[in-house]
Amino acid sequence: MSKSHLFILSNVLFLFFISDFCVAQDEFQLVNIVKQKGPVAYRDPIGAVSPDGKLVAFSDSRRLEIQSITGGISTKLANNGSIIRYFTWTPNGNLITYELGGPRKTWYTYNIQANTSKPLWPDKEAFIVIKPDGTKTEISRHNLRELTWSLDGKHIAGSANLNGRTAVIEFEAGGNNPKVVSDFEHVTSLQWNPNLSCWAGIVIKDDERYIQLDLGNPKAQKISGNIYGKIAFTNDGKSMYYASGNDNKILELWKQNLETNQKQQLTNFSKDTYAPSISKDGKVLFKLKDYRISIATVSGQGGPSTTLTGFQSEIPYWHPDGKRVAFTYGNWRTVMDDAKYPDIDQNLGWAYVNRESPAKQPDTIIRASYSEDQGMCWSPNLKWIAFHTHADKTDDLWIMPVSGDKMEQPLTKGGYETGWPRWSKDGKWIVSTTGTKQGEKMGLIIVGIDQDKGEVTSPQKLISPIGLENGSFTDVQWTSDSKSLVVEYVVDDNRKEIWCIPIDGGKGKLIYSFNSDQLYSGIGLSSNDQWIAYIAPDDQGYYQLYKVSFNGKQLKQLTFDPTDKAHPVFSPVEDKIAFSVFSYKVIFWQLDN
């Protein structure tokens, strides 16, 4: 972001947010806004200020960038994995990351000045750790989490799962002589406490969350509250910053004087503010999450969009009569709700399309639970509803009767990141996407179904299209003859393809190829099989709605407004498309200590 753009944006956001700060106006400034690529499968971008207070590192999980804290152009670092889960600064100004994918060394160290990186402790694939009772155990580098450094760089701590509990492991410089300092039911946000020269963190026990100022001392001071995200200490150890949830389950930033125990509330937004980091000269960086998503419709010929829902909702699906649209709705994507994943606030409902103003709530609630219910669709005979859920600790497709006279029941088992079910036009099959374990490519799964009885006629099986073994399938639609599938196929992080494949997994036909880095953006197929709707970025970087003809020769952009879209689906009775409209970004602010 250029300095001129940052200055303009800073003033606009300053006027909008100023009433929500509990500190003096001259004590904070906008640092950057990091936009997330999609509403599904993504999490909040992360950021941290460097020890000298001059630089800030950011990541949206795919990119890793460095920027001056005063603004200006950012520098992109060539990360080693496909997903960046965590990073921290070392006292000497190097950046340490935890990355998934790539060569799977997991932990890397970056030299910012040279823009180079290498595996951290490359000769250590596993660590022999000494437990408090003197016995030894082995922990792999891949299972090590949240590495963090003491101020002098002589001590390093990380966490790892050890027999179902979180072990806090301390290392000497270079990753040597690891030992378990303590273990808890669960602990997160490890940080060096300069005041006591020890490790502190957030302890989670049953439904209680508190900061323990010395994780190695069970009798150490505890700071209670709904505390989430990172904690941060000033270099002199006199103060600590953390985020605590209020009565509305929104995180607010707090400062606590550790000598007097006096607390000061710093923010009062309607959105989460959390994840502080502090430089040696007292610059505090924290983030504000801004997540919004709703359903809209547009003519199949393009033009202005019409908002259908005025509340948080996504993943639309048309009722066969074309008069109503189903969706996932709720209050997910807050930090406190995400911490309970997969038991999050996502429910199923629908709303009538023809209305004078956007719906303020679902016209009908289909299913309300805390189990990530998504992507419902009706059977062609309107007797059943299929949906994805995490109910009963599953990650699979389930079915429920429209009449409500029978209990919901699972259709599939053993899924991982299972997608949204789609029912064939003849009512005999349900298809979706799924993996079978973490890190595996997403495949296609099909189940035979009797739509009159709601019973499985043939068990689930994977469809393995010839020539499409190396990518991932992220969405699927049925052709009108129920013999073929149109699929969204992810080639790599920036490239997608649309294919038509037979349901027996034989060789398919490539329809269209396009650039997009939004993972689960989805596709839609018109009822006459002539057009396929998809999502791709425009020249300004906004994810817009497009359609391509089934033969791949005709292309048309349908939306042009400066908002991001996902999950297009054609109406079954008219030339209209429903889709998700979202804004997902994190705004980073600087606050002087």
C-alpha cells in the first residue's frame, strides 16, 4: 500500500472508528489493512511488530510480507510452504515461521535484510525431551508449536501435544537440551515474562481461560477472564497487553499494570480487537477483525445486484420452485466462536427471494445447532434435505426429512473438510467433495440414495477422474441428465479449471481455465446446461462473478461493483444467480505504550 493511499485510508478509518477507542486520539495510528481471499477455509491474517519497532510482518496464510511501520510499499518474502500458520520475531530481528506444505521442514528462519530463508535447526527432525520425572520422550519438529524467544535470545519455548496434554518445552539457544517445564490440559500464547524471567501463557481448563504469569509455578499469579489470542509484555515487565471477551462475546484490548494490577480498557469496537505485539521502544501493534457476508442476486445477463439477506449468511442454494434461497447463517468468525471449532455458530435457513427489502432474519429456520451446518440442498421430490455438518464429532454429509417426522442421520463417514452436497436431478445420487485426512487433496465422493425413503442404495465411493489426480476438487454440480458432473478443480494456489466428467470417473473434458487464488469460491450450472458461473478477480483485485459457456468459447463478466463474491448458483426457473458477498479483512493499528 502506498503512503498516499495509506494516509487517505487512515483518515477515513480514523473518523469512523475514533469513538470506539478508550485512549487519547493521538496515541494510535493505522498501520495496514490485510484483505483475506475468501470466506470459507480462511482465518484471520496475522501480524507482529519487529523488536526494534521499525518493521511489521503480515501474513494472510499464503503470503508473507514485510512493511515499514510508518507505511509504504511492502516486500514479499518467498515462503517455503503453502500455508503459514504462525510467525514470531527473534530478538536479533529474524523472522521465525511455522509453515505447512512445501518440503515440510515446518519451521523456518528468515533473514529480512537479505530476503533469504532456511530451515530452523535443519539437523533436528525430532527432539529427545526430558520430562519433569526425569524420563525422556521424542517430539518431532512438525508437532512443535508456538516457538518464542526470551528477550536476550538465550531461552526458547514451544509447546507440543504430549499424551493428550499441552507440554511447555524450553530449549537453550540453537534448539539444544529441551526439557518439559510444565504441562496443562491446554495452554497457548507462550510469551517470555521479563518481570519474573519465566514463561507465561493462556491456560485453558474446562470452560475457564486465564493467564498464568509463570507456567512453571502452579502457585503463580493468574489473571482470569475470557482471554483469547496473543498476550504481550513490555520489555521492562511492568505491563501486559491482552484481549478479553465482553458480554457480547467481542474481544476488547486491555492493558494491565503488573505492579499495581490496575487494568485499562483500550478499545470498544463492535468487532474483535486482539493479538498485541510490542517492540522494545513501546510500539504496540494489534488487529481489528472486520468480517461481513450476506446473500445477493443478479440477472444472468449481468447488471446491478440485489441484496437478499441483511444478516450474516453464505453459501446460497435455490429451492426447486425458484421462489426461495437456502443458506448458512449465524454469528461465526468471531475469535470466541472460532475457538470452539468445529462447534461454531452456523445454522441453516431460507428466505423468499421476491421482497421489498433485504431479509432481517431467515423466513424459516431449517436447523439451528452449534455444529458448523453448511451447504443444504433439497431432494428433487422435496422430501429431504442434505447438508454438511460436524454433528456428533463427524465431518460428513447428513440427511433430514423436510417434514421433521424423523431424526437427522449421516450419509457418509470418515470425511475431512467435507464440502456441500448436491443432489442429482433424477434423485438417485448425492455428490460432494472431501478428503480423508489432514493434508490430503480434496476428492469427489458419491452416494446412491432413494429419495422416497431417504435410504442409501449404494455406499459412498470416491470418483477418481483420469488425469485429475494431482489437484483438488472444491465444488461440484450435476448436469441435467444426471450422468455427468461439472467440477471446480484447483491446479495450484493461483490456477483453477472447470471440467465436465462422467460419474464413473472416466476421462473428462476441460471446459475452461482461469486465474484465481480464492480457494472455495464455488461454481454454478444453469438449468439448461448452457452456462457455468464462477468467481475470479478483476483488474482491481475484487472477486467478481463471471459466466462461461459450456463449450468454453463465450465469456461474460456479470458484476462490477467493488465488493468480493463467492458461491454462485443459478436459479432453476429463471435467468438469475444467487451468490455470497463478503468483506474479510484485518486492520492493524499501532498504539504507543
